[in-house]
Amino acid sequence: PQLQQFLQIETQKQRFQGLVHGLTDQCWDICMEKPSSRLDSKTEHCISNCVDRFIDTSNFVVNRLEKTQQFASSSELDD
Amino acid sequence: PQLQQFLQIETQKQRFQGLVHGLTDQCWDICMEKPSSRLDSKTEHCISNCVDRFIDTSNFVVNRLEKTQQFASSSELDD
Amino acid sequence: PQLQQFLQIETQKQRFQGLVHGLTDQCWDICMEKPSSRLDSKTEHCISNCVDRFIDTSNFVVNRLEKTQQFASSSELDD
Amino acid sequence: QVKQQIAIATAQELLTKISEKCFKKCIIKPSSSLDSSEQKCIAMCMDRYMDSWNLVSKTYSSRLQKESMR
Amino acid sequence: QVKQQIAIATAQELLTKISEKCFKKCIIKPSSSLDSSEQKCIAMCMDRYMDSWNLVSKTYSSRLQKESMR
Amino acid sequence: QVKQQIAIATAQELLTKISEKCFKKCIIKPSSSLDSSEQKCIAMCMDRYMDSWNLVSKTYSSRLQKESMR
């Protein structure tokens, strides 16, 4: 059970880092203009807002899917 | 053999859905301007044409490769 | 050991071709305007420069990371 | 079980795509909260993305059928 | 067999890339059929993509050789 | 070992992303060598990309913590 737990935690870490890579990629394109000698506060705000709004968007989408149950009907397609 | 057949069908389904995801992604970028309260007929036509023309393009490319056999010469590079 | 060596070489080839696919994708977008009846010398130069500068960029990034050891500090985040 | 795994994989892929595409369409400049016009945009964007997915799926499968009959 | 699998994987990847890139370059507004000017564009695009693939492959391998000699 | 493999995977992914993003930002027209202004741009770009990665990681994990407390 220790090994299992260890692997589970490592898998979560890996998933976390995958999401960090994806979010950095996306928010970099939205927020970074010309790279300068330090991360200015405008870019810094933009990046942290970008991360938070992206999570808001994902949560909003998941909640709305659950509510309208369009989800169920759209996955019925598989049959 | 039943299990094998079952797995084969499921693999095909998965491949099909992978292509549907890819085509939706691509045709969305080409056809969707501002999302509105319903899928208007202009966008609808654009999307179904986009799918059909993409398949035409793939078929055209495959047929032409087979005809000119440039394929053979280009894959000789691997050696 | 022969099988192992064979597999190793094939894995390297696969990695090489993966990189060729990625570089062609990227340099095509940078260098190719309207496809014409042959690869003109301007596009040809652009593509080979693009490949060489991309490798320069990767090498520069790796060397600088090793020098400044920011690498070590950034990978400490995993813990 | 394989069936279910594929259904889950499809749903997850769809969710990820919707979040990505609708974030791009609806949030031009990320601000300190998701305002109501952005939420409205995401809701419509999401419905249209699912419409598009269904349309692509329908168009593609009818094309496959036509080609297999030749 | 491994060799063949890699050759097939390379060919498939190349086909997918060519379809994607040439669809983007040649079909600006998808209409009800692939007209002759679009077909001509795809044919040229496809040849140029293969030229580019070969050139990238050549440039990259000569660079690798140069670096291994240092 | 698993830990190390993930650390290596993260580092490699970061390296690949930095090369891609900074090549795009700093090399507008690839010429016959990497000139000093391009090198300076890559150096800054690389530092800012790592700053951004760290900021995203921090923002995301504090958000996850907030949500798990609800």
C-alpha cells in the first residue's frame, strides 16, 4: 500500500506539472509582449489572472455540463 | 475471437473520435466567428464543407502519392 | 546484445525523425509563403537557416541553464 | 470497461477543448474575476462547440458510409 | 519489423502533416467541392512540403555530424 | 526513481517549450548566425519563461488549496 500511495502521489504531481506546462504556454502567449530584464508587475498580474480565469472557465464548463446534462446526451453518441 | 473483435471495434471508435476531435478543433477555428445563441446556417454549412473538403484533401494527397510514387523515394530516406 | 543495439539504433532514428517532423512544421510556417512550382532559393535558405538557428537556440538554452544552475533551483520545485 | 474508458476519454478531451477554445474566444484580457458577459459568452460558446462536435461527427460518419459503398 | 513500423509511422505522420498544412494554405473558404485551382495548389504544396522535409532532414543530419566531430 | 523520472521529464518539457517560445519571440527572420542581440533576447526570454512557470505553478497550487478547503 505504501508503494501504491507513493505512485499515486507521483502521478498527481505529474498531472499537476502537465497542467502547469499547458497554462504557462497559454498565458505566456496572452500576456508576454517583448521579454525584458525582469517580470514587470503588469505581466505578473496578467499571468496570475490568466491562470485563475482559466480555472474559473473550466469549473464553469464542468458545472454547467452537470446541470444541463447535455453531457449525458452527448456521450450517448458513442453507442 | 469475440474479445478480439470487440477490442478492434472499440479501437476503431477511438480512432474515429480522435479524428472528430481534431476536425472540430480545426473547423471551429476556420468557421466560428463570435459564438451566438444558436448555430446559424452559414456556420453550419462552413463546418460540414470544412469536414468534407478536409477529407477530399487527405484523399487527394494519398492518391497522388501512390500515383507518383514519390512516396517510395521519400521513405527510402530511412535507410 | 545485437537485438539491443538494433533497437537502440531504431529508437534513435525514430527520435531523429520526430525532430525532423517538428522542425519541418515550424520552419514551413516561418519560411513558406505561397507554394510554387519549385522550392526557390530564398525559401531554401530560409529553411536551412531556420533549422540551424533552432539548434543554436536549443544549445544556447541548455548551455546557459547549465552555467547559471537556475535549472537546479527550478527543478527543486518538484519536492 | 473499455467502452466506458473511451466514453470518459472522449468526455475529458471534449471538456479540455471547450475550456481552451472558449477561454480564447471569450476572455480577451484576463481580469480579476469572470464577469457576467464573459460567463454568458462561455455558456454560448460551449453549446456551439458541442453543436459543432455533433455536426462534425455526423458529417464525417455519413462520408465514411458513402465511401465504403463505392 | 521495427524498421517497417517506423517507416510506416513516418509516412503516416508526413501524410497527416501534409493534409493539415496544405488544407490551411490552399482552402481559405471551404466550399461545396474541391475546385481545380485548389487541387493544383494542394499538389504544389505537397511537393514543396516533401522538399522541405528532405531539406530539414539533410540540414539537421549534417549539423549532427559536425557537432559529433568537435 | 519515479521521482527522478518525473523531474527529468519536467526539465525536458521546460527546455523544449523555452526553445520553441524563445525562438518564436527572438528570431523573426532566421539568418546565417545567431547574432548578439538575438542571444540577449533569448537569455531574457528564457529567464522570463522560468519566472512565468514558477508564477503559474504558485498561482495554481494556491488555487487548488483554496478549493480543497471549501
